[in-house]
Amino acid sequence: MVNDYFIKEEVYDILDNAQNKIGVDVVTYKIFKLLDTKNLTVSNTYSVTVKHRLQVGGSGWEPGGNYQTDGFNNYPILINVQSGITEVSNAGTEIILKKIFPKTINANVEQSTNLSTGSSSSQTNQTTSGSSSSNVNTFGVDLSLGFFDELPMGSLGVSYSHSWENSQSHSNTVGMANDTNRQATSGNEMSVKDWSAYSFIQNLDQTSDDFSGEYIQWNWGQTYPWNIFDYNEAGSGSNILLPEDVAARLLYYGPSDSGGTNNQNILLPPSDLSLFGLDFTMAAEWLVTFPNSLTSFETLSFQHNVTVVQASHLMTPPSGNGEATLVTSLTAGYNNTMAQSTPMDLGQYALVPLLEGDRKGLGVSFQSNLFDIPPVNAATNFKIRSRGNDLLVTGQGFGAGMSAAFPAGYTGTGAILNIGFKVADVTTQYALILKHWIGAGSGNIVLTCNVNGNQTVINVMDLEGQGSSNNINQLDLRNYDLRSANFHDYLVLGWNVVTIAITPFNPAAAAEYIISAFSLEG
């Protein structure tokens, strides 16, 4: 699946206050490089979408579970999720929270002697400007109420579905045809019953000590039979203050179904989700715009905080016949802080996979105006991308003009060139084409090429414009010709790196290496 080439996934355990594992949070990051040309400029902008799939176990249920005696204990009733960026590599980076899912899932239960209500709403938004995006939300509420003997009972159902879709196409024709199409689609769908969700943007005033820029907070809570958002304060002791009608949804007192003259007490369960477990989906998209003059590679780190509050309710029977006492309590949640140990390199994740087809002449020209970070001197970690954002080049040891100079008696490790790309097929026979030469009066240069652990050597001995090879060397990355002694496949599906170490053939003699361009053809 092409979408997977842009995704990073992490799985975190969710713990309670006793450090017991009660769930997992599967966090996926989807990263794209955007072509942002607003205000007659080209901005260095990335789209970073974070999706949570939060699974929390319920209190459990089994037939004959002795709940009337033991009560319903330690079931999830409130979940707080925070998600945001904690660290970004370049000062002056702008962070904007663009999309949130879900924004609000909310419905109120009404009670009446005989009431049935249904409502549904749908909203569709589509914009087109060189690419297309659609944002579709559907939300429905189904509410039905009736009576259990003399006690009004209710059921609340909520369904929510959401999809984001973005597609881009690009076509160039200059003597040859090159057509590139990419479509990325993501969707989230879930069903929620007797719970509500509220989201809101935090740190609008940029005063947070924990997050950089805006971050998102979701609050999920049970709303029926006990609305935790309304009733969460304790009275005397730890017992939660509940109105009579809410308490009646947790403890029934009334005539016995056996036909006796004495009333009976029945402890009623929490919501089905609190009993059997939760599986909630949340997503948010950030637009991260780096300054045009970068000081380091574009990286950032996220942090997520998840807290699960648990509730219990039971009844204390009377000494004789009569109404039992309802006992309710809340257990404060443990703040699960989940921070990334290593910053994400956005340039790597946003790189577009190589598409099958003719790639002749498609590569990188080391022109000074095309660098993200130019090689000012040998100590600079430079960076440059192909115009189609499918090749990423980094390195060190080069000066202006992509020249690596080695004085006589050189004892260092050489200059380094890293060429990263993503492979999406196993059939295209790719080759790396290098256009390079040695400087005037230079000794020969040795390129030690490492491709995913496979090593080969290229000797460079021609000055610019001299030699029979036109200053071109070819390194086959795949060769499926069984009749050739060069049959091999150095590539893997997904991320690939060609690391080239440039050193003088004879360290005793001064040497200089210049690379003008390269292409990755197939």
C-alpha cells in the first residue's frame, strides 16, 4: 500500500494508577511534503497527521458474575488524551493545527413516558486548487426510551464516520512523456454508544512549557447512565454526588418480578462500552512550516498524554426490607506520558516512492539554488532533494560547488554522500548514474559505495571533459540478466540508502573530487 511509505507507527501501553496495563494506544504518523505557494512564495511546509487508536479494557462481564453483591468495579468512565509537538529542529518554525477528528460527539438523553426521537446531519466540504481534498463527516443519533416497571429507562446510540482524501497529479512533456499520479486516502470510522467526546485546541497563547505550538486535547466520557462530565464531585467521603434520577439508573428499587409484596433492589450496570471495553479513533493534522534558511534537517518530536479515570458503584443492602444505599466512587487516572525517543526526520518520511516507468534523466543537479542546506564548507551537513521529491541527498566533507579537497598526507575518513529513496516494486532495474571528475593536478579518487550492506568500488581518474566515459559512471542497483556475471539485486522494498565514501587513492598526493549531478534511472 503506497500510503505505508509515508507512515511511522508506535505502540504504547496504557497503565492505571497501580501500574497495571489496561490498554494500548496505537499511534500512526503520516507525513507529506506540501507544495505551498500562497502569497507568491514557495514555503517549506509539511503535513503531519497523527492518528490514535486507543483501546482500553472494560471491567469485564460474565453471566452470573455476582455483581449484585460485589458491584461493578474499575470500569473506564473518563479518558483524557493530549497530543502535540514538543521539539522542532529549526527556530522560527510555524506550527498550525489544521484538522481535528472528532471535533464533538455529543447527545443528551431525554426522559418521557413515551418518546422516540431520531436525528441525522451531514456536512460535505470540497475544495480544489491544483489538487483536490474532501472532508466528509456524517453524524447520527438514535434515541429511544421506555419504562422498566415504573422507572424510565433510555438508550442512546451515536455513530460517526469520517474520511480525509487528498489527491495530486502532475504531468510534464518535454520531448518525452512523464506522467506521475499519486492518491492518498485515509478514513476513520467508529461507533459510539452512551459516550461523548469533546475536543479543543490548547496553547493558543503559546505559553505551554510542554508543547511547541498548538496541541489538541480530547475528552471522552460516559454520558449514560451516569454522565461523568456533569457528576464527578464527591460529597461526604468518596461517594459521588448524583441526582435522584441518575442514581435510579444505577440502582433500581421497586416491586419484585416474583409477585411478592416486598420491593427488591437491583444494581444496574454502567454503559456497555465501560463493561466490554473501548476502541476509539482520534486524528489531527498539523501544518509545519520551516524557515527557508534552514540551520539543520527538518525534524520534530511528539508527545502524547493519556489518562484513564475509572469508576465503581455498588449497593449496601439494608438490614431488613427496604431500599439499599448506592455507593459510587472514582479512581484518579495515571498520566501516561508517551514521548518519542528519537525525533522524526520529516524529509525521509515525506519522500515519494519511485514510480515504475521510464526515469531517464531524473535525478539531482547540485546547483546552488536547489539546496535545502548548502555545503558552505567541509563541516557542513548539507541537504538537497530532487525536484520530484523522490530522492534525498545528505552528506559532509564538501565545500561550495560540491568539491571535496584532500591535502597531501590526508588521514581522515573522507567525504560522505548519502542518497536515500523508497522502492515500491521488485521489477524495475534501477541504476545510479554519476557525473563527476577529479580536479586539476589531482590524484585518483576512490568511491566506496555501500548499498544496503552490499559494497562496490568506483575509481575516478578523469578530469572534466576528458576520458571516453564523458565523466559518467554507472552503478547497477538491480540487474536481472542471468547471463551476466553482474546479476544481483541490492535493493529492498521501502527505504534504501546508497552511502558513498570518497577518499584519495593515494593519500600522500593531493586530490580533489567534484560531483556535478546524478540520476537514478530504471
